[in-house]
Amino acid sequence: MEQAFAPVFAALPQPTQEELLDNLDAAQQFYASAGVTTAQEGGTHAADLKFLMTAAEQGRFYIDVVSLPFVMEVPALVAEYFPSFGGSPGELPDTAAASFGNYSNRLKLGGVKIPLDGSPQGKTAFWSEPLLTPGPAGEENWSGIPLFPPELVNKAVAEFAKKGVPIFSHANGDAAIDMLIDAVRAAGLTKDIDHRTTVIHSQCMRPDQVDAYAELGMSPSFFTAHTFYWGDVHLENLGQERAFFISPMASAIAKGLTVSNHTDFSVTPMEPMRVMHSAITRRARSGIVIGPDEVVDVMTALQAVTIGAAWQIREEDMKGTLAVGKLADLVILDANPLTVPTDDLLNIKVIETFKEGKSVFKAAA
């Protein structure tokens, strides 16, 4: 359903590659001004990867960019852009994993992106139980739809797991999450294998799915800002029991899971402090707390946007904490997020951002 925009998007006037390249500085400044030194390109098409690689070859990046190519295009991408590793379109070479995980001029392929459903607020996610409200076109007993059938998901996960390619999957509804859990289990991945399969959003989870993540070694990248931006909408669509368990960070951490938290920019603004605030308060626009049992403390919220995120992209040895031997990726703030009153988190400003010890952003005096 969400693909209806595709032909319109394709017909829009497109900037030239030089115009795009010239805009990279402004784009990176936008991230650096928020204190972000590693950005994830969450779903990369072939043309986009070609552009990113051109930018890297020209030395245009001064923050790190982690690209996640879409599953549909990975075999051809590996064959075209990494021919030394063999393979051909439609076939993933045995050595494909060597294409992933290493930076070249601040660009790396972090893994493959497998989208399974849409958005909960747009009612295009995939749930096991119907919504309490009609579907996007007025459908009764609407549970959403998956983007791919289970057999195709199982095949893709098994193939990437066998070849050692990291897996990142977009899953919002609990039925979509079930599909990925089943595929991971069928592929023989367990917590004893350091596969770090990351489920981006992991929003409308059930408690038994948190247990499954722990059993199988899966990791959620939560989107707690939803509790602020759409918490009231989720409560109306899902009812209290399901809505209160959206992005269940406290439950996940209690089960020993490594978690991260993100903005999904540009779905929501590039606001790391808003992300932290939403994890600590889970307060909707109306003021209601969307899941009081899932609130976390400020240090946990900070870890989710730093070391947790670094772990999911296998960079915890060089990013995410201040330690001897790690990269000097630092941000100077005008107040301490660990000590200010919770609501004052939203007023904290970035004074300066450093990438590997070099200043890449400085606020105007």
C-alpha cells in the first residue's frame, strides 16, 4: 500500500549528481549540529549507493555513513560494485560478507535491510489482532499487510545468515515481528552466535516476543519518540494494553537485550535529546504516559543513543563510550543531560561536535 507514491516520486524533477554532492556539506552539518557523528542510511537503492560511493571516493564525508542496501537489490549491488568478491545478479556470492563491515573513506555497508511492513500511525504495519479503528481506506477489522510472504522472508534470512551478512529488518507490527522471529529461528541463529540481527522500530511488540529476542540473540532499535508524536493515536488504534507496550525498552533491558533508540529522520526531527526525553517520560502530546512500566532512567536513555547504537553496527570497540583507544567522536553540550531536570533535556544545545578529535561543527557565538 505504501508503494503508491513510487511512480510519483520517480517522475519528480531530480537534482544532478553535482548538485547532490554540493549539498553533502549542508547535510552533514545538519547531523553534526545535533551532535551526530555516525549516520545510518537506512534503506539504500542502487543509484543511492552509487552516489554515496562517488562521494566517498571524492573524500566528501567527514562524518561516518553506514549504508543498509535494500534486500531486493543486494545480489546485484555486490556483483556490480564489489566485483572482486564474485557473484552475479540474482546470486549472493559466498564471499559477500567481505563487502560489508569495513569503512572506505567514511562509508561502509553495514548490512542488508529487509522491510517487512509499514507504519503503525499510517495503519500499514502488520498486526496479529485487528485495530480498534478502521483501516486506511475504511476497512473493518483491519490488521494491516506484510510487504513479503513468510516463505520469501525465510529464504532471504537463511541466505544472508549462511553468507554471514548482517541483517537489519524494519518491523513495526507484532505479526511482522513474528515473521522475522520465525525466519531467524528457521535459519538456526541463536544468542550463542554473534549475529546481532537488528529489528528496526520493534514497536508493537508482545511480551513473548521480547523473550524470543533474548532466546535468539536479536536486538531492537526502538523508536520511543512515537510515544510523544503519535502516542494518543496509538492509544486510539490499539487500546491501552497494546499501546502501552510500544517500544518496550525497560522490558527488553530487563531481559538482557542490547537496545538502541533512533529518530528515523526525517519521519521525526533529528533530536537526540527528544529521543532521550521520550524514553524517560513516554509522555504523549496529551500528557498521558504511554506505558509507565517501560520508562527508563536518564543513563539508560543516553546509552541507547550511544553505545547501544554502536554495538548494533559492530563499532562498540571504537565508538559509543569515552575510553582510551576509541575514536574521539565527541559532542560538547551546554548542559549535562544526566543532571538537568528531565524536561530541560529538550532545551540542551550543541556547542561543538568533534569527529576523531577534529571539530566538524561549532555553534555560532
